[in-house]
Amino acid sequence: MRSTTRPVALAFMLAGLAAGIGPAVAATEKAAVFPIEMNDPGASYGARIRPADAKKLSLVTDELRNALKAQAGVELVDTAPAAKEVDQKGPLYKCNGCADDIAKGLGADLTVTGYAQRGANQIFNLNVTIAEAATGKIIRGGQVTIRADDDNTWAHGMRWLVKNRLLAEPLPAKP
């Protein structure tokens, strides 16, 4: 059972980050940052992801992991041991909390998932959610629209999302 001080500690950690205090405050938080997935409503059933899209998803996943580690000071948990389970239960953005169970199994305190939704030609919505692994309670989330389909725009979109939504003030009130 998780104590009620953990959400308060996370709020102070994120507030400290926003105030520039630094990553030392959050050294005990462990986050399972799962690979960003693609939601392409126009794709036919069973279609594989295009190599160019896979490259961009890998790029934004790396941007997210690096930012959370450097800016929030969280310890990243290796999600590779759960890759088979993720493939079986995924996509994680619509598996009804299975990502939290996988993250708990990896020893993580936080579950970080995301997906890019293909819209019109060269327009993507990038969504990221941070939840408590033990409870599934969403503590931060955000979305950004990417209006060009190139590596720089995708990376910039993720950096903006982290800065202005995931780690920005005002922080949500914690009980």
C-alpha cells in the first residue's frame, strides 16, 4: 500500500524542478517510460508501422526519456524486459491500465505512456501521460500538435510538451 506522502513528495519534486532546484529532490522516483506508439485511424487492420514513422517515434521517446531524467531527475527503469508483454497487451494507450501493471512489475513508481495520432496529411497529435504505477492515477499529461512531418518538428514538439505541460506550473493539487 502506498503512503499518502508519495503524491505530496512528487508534487514538491515537480515544483522544485519548475523552480530550478534541480534533480536531487526526485532521486528516489523511478519511471517506466514506454515507447511512444502510433495511432493511425486511417491504417488498415494489421498494417505495420512505416519505417519513417518508427524512426520519429523512437526519436520522441528518446527526447522524453532524456528530458525526464535530466529535468525531473527521475531514475529511468529499463522497459526492454517487458517488450513481449507490451506487444501482447498493447497498444498501451488503450489497454485499460495494463501499462501500470507492467511498470509495477518493473519496479517503477511512475508509468509514462504516449502516442502520436495521425490526423490530416502531415498533422500529428502527440499525447503523453504520467501516472502513479501503484494506483493508475494520472498526475500529469499533455498534448501538442505537430504540423510538419520531419525529425526536427517532432523533437521540438516533444521538448515543448515536456516543458509546457508535463513539468510546467501550476502543478495539480495533491491531497
